Amino acid sequence: MKKSLLVTSSIMTLATSFSPSAIAALANNAVLQFNAYKPCASHHDLSCYNFSSYFGMDTNGSGEVTDNEKTRIYMNNGLILGSTQPASGSHSGAPNDSEIVSIDEAWQFFGNTGMHFTYSPSNVISASGNTAAIDFSGWRVSWNGVPSIPMGTGAWNGNDDGVATITCGIDCGDGDTYTLDYSATVPAGDQTGFGSVRYTLHLEGTISSVPVPAAAWLFGSGLISLAGFARRKKYEFST
């Protein structure tokens, strides 16, 4: 009887480890979907820069990114945590649909086309409650024909180099809202002409979680069935 109880307890413990509640709220393979803008107080307010998601460059050297230094970005695939997302095809002039994009749609900055991409996976470093830290050491920009501008160092907003912070509305689970903030500095002497200029990224949107793999569900359901079998055997022997 004791053995039966021990087996049943062990099986249920293993099964619980595959239940949805045992999975971290924010994990690799979750998709950070982001919005381009949020409504201004007035459609006639030409000074409104109420962007939800943008990158900014401190081009005037003031030490901060002002509203008129922000460039609104639109989502393509969004940011897929735990994955590498390449992009290419930046060029002079405005976007013309020749670009190969991934995270965001091609944007125009100082009259020329660029896009964001990752050189290495954006892995979840830590996640607890409604906050998380993401590895952004592989964050890159391609702009005006320059294929890869490293943007993984030179943090200036209080974070560690190559680390983005996420704050969620509740628990960073599927469908929850989030904001992501990140900062870096363009490498000194970069061929773009923006060497040593401060950069910031701000994303707002919702989290879309990838479903638990079918194999995990099958394994979990198998364990639960085995637990039921153990209970039946216990009843047979007790009678």
C-alpha cells in the first residue's frame, strides 16, 4: 500500500511539472507583439509624438532622446524570444519593399532605409512576477546599406550592457500587456557617421505565448493515466 501511494505521489508530481501552471509566465518562444502608436489627445495636434513603439537617437547630443528624435516602428513578425531574427536590404532613400525584414517593418531615418534584427537569440535571462530581463547583446541595426551595426553595448539608462527590461501588466503571460526598454550606444567610429550617439528602444504591446509542445502534453497525460492505473491496482489489492 505504501509503495502504491509513493508511486502515485511521484507520478502526480511529475505530471504537475508539465501542467500549464508549472510553465514560466515569460519564456523563450513567446512573441512580443508591438503597437506603432497610441492616440494623441487631438488629431489636430501636430506636435504630438505619442508613439507606442519607437527607437530614438540622441542626435543633438543633449544626453536624452527628445520627442522629435524618435522614429516610430511598425511590427512585422514581432520579437520572438529565444530566436535569432535576421534582416537585410537596407539602402539609401525611402523603403521600397525590396527589404527582407523580420522584427519590424523597414523604416526611414535621415532619409534612408533601415531595420532591426538580431545576430544571436534574444533569450530570457530572468523572469519573476511582472518583470523580466532579456539578452539583447545580439541586437543589431542595418541602415543605409550598412549591413550590421552592433547595438549590444553602451547602455546609458541604468541597465547592464546588452540587457533589455520588460514590465508587464500582470504576470507576463499569454495576452498580457508589456513595455520593453533598452538603450545602447553606436560604436565609436562607426561608418554610419553616428558613432558614439546614444540609442534607445521602447516597445509596447501584448505577449503571445507559443503553446506547450504536443509531446509534453502527451507525456503529461500518459503520467496521469498511469496514476489512474495505480489507483485501480490499489483498489483491487485492498478488496
